[in-house]
Amino acid sequence: AQSVTQLGSHVSVSEGALVLLRCNYSSSVPPYLFWYVQYPNQGLQLLLKYTSAATLVKGINGFEAEFKKSETSFHLTKPSAHMSDAAEYFCAVSPSNTGKLIFGQGTTLQVKP
Amino acid sequence: GAGVSQSPSNKVTEKGKDVELRCDPISGHTALYWYRQSLGQGLEFLIYFQGNSAPDKSGLPSDRFSAERTGGSVSTLTIQRTQQEDSAVYLCASSLDWRNYGYTFGSGTRLTVV
């Protein structure tokens, strides 16, 4: 069965520092991969997605992620954290043609002033 | 509509009662998904609709859970004889072309069973 592992349930960075949120997946076929962000009391918002085109994917709010097949990873990065980036981030894989998502456990990002 | 609308936003119910949660997807989105988000289990897939049929209902946790979709639009998730472990946020998402555009999620219904 396909799965997603997010390393670190909580990540804390200083404002202006690099953000790195880790995601590894298991998949027997080339996957569709997604990063979503969830702000308090809101639904999930798509940050970016990998769908077998370019391996470096740029998303909204300055985030990007690189698909590395050899490492089965899809880590999310942002060069400089803003206070408004504080939220919970979910990595997800779509293992089937139906498009249903398998989510990681989520990483809460804290940004310190 | 402009987004995925879910109602009610909050629901408190007594153990043993039935509840209905509603999802109004974006107009024209043929695919609709229900997920459950709880502290212990994270985000779990419940059921997928394509049009009015549900080719994948593998995530429904028990036969107390059912869902339907009518007119290729509105969907209702029904939980019968609610239990405390049903307390969670129930999220709905819709998509026209998930491979290229991903999904749009609603804000969810927070269900509390007391």
C-alpha cells in the first residue's frame, strides 16, 4: 500500500530563515504528489503539485518542492520564512486513477519573530 | 459556487443520534471526496464520487457511515447512531481535473459527539 511519511510533526524556524519540510513516499508507480497548507479553522489549500512534468515544482507563496525519485522524496522549501507561513502542512500522494489522496501526518510550522 | 461549501460548520450531537453533513461542490466538478480529520488518525479518505456513483467507498469506517450524491452535485454524509469516536472534522473536496488542478477543499464540518 502506498504511504507518505512526514519527518517532524513540529518544525520551528526564525522569521527570514529557510523552511524545509520533509516528505517521503512509497509508491510502486510514478506518483502524483501534493503539498497542502491548513490555516487554523480552515480547509486545505493547495500549495503545489507534482504530476510527472518538471521535477522542481514552484507553488504559491514562494514555496517550492523537488521530486527526487532516487530518494522517494518530495521535500517542501521556502528560502525565507514569514510569520504568515505559520500553519500545518500536509504532504499527500494519489495512488490511484481515482485521485483519492493518502496524507502524511502533517507538520506544524512555527515561525518565531 | 465560488468554492466548496459545507454545512453545518459545527455540529454537536448526543451519542446515539443520527447526523447529516452536507457538501456543495464547485459547479461542474464531477469528482467529490469526503475525508475525516481527527487528532489521533490525521486525514483519512472516506469515499469518492464520480458523478452520482461511488466507485471507491473503501474508507468508510463502519456500516453506520453512508453517503450519497444527487444530480452530480450536492453530497450528504450520514452517520447513524453516532459514537464519541466519530468526533472529528469532516472535509469535502471536489475536482474537475485533479491531475492538472488538484482539488478544492471546503472548510469542513466539526462534529462533536457528547
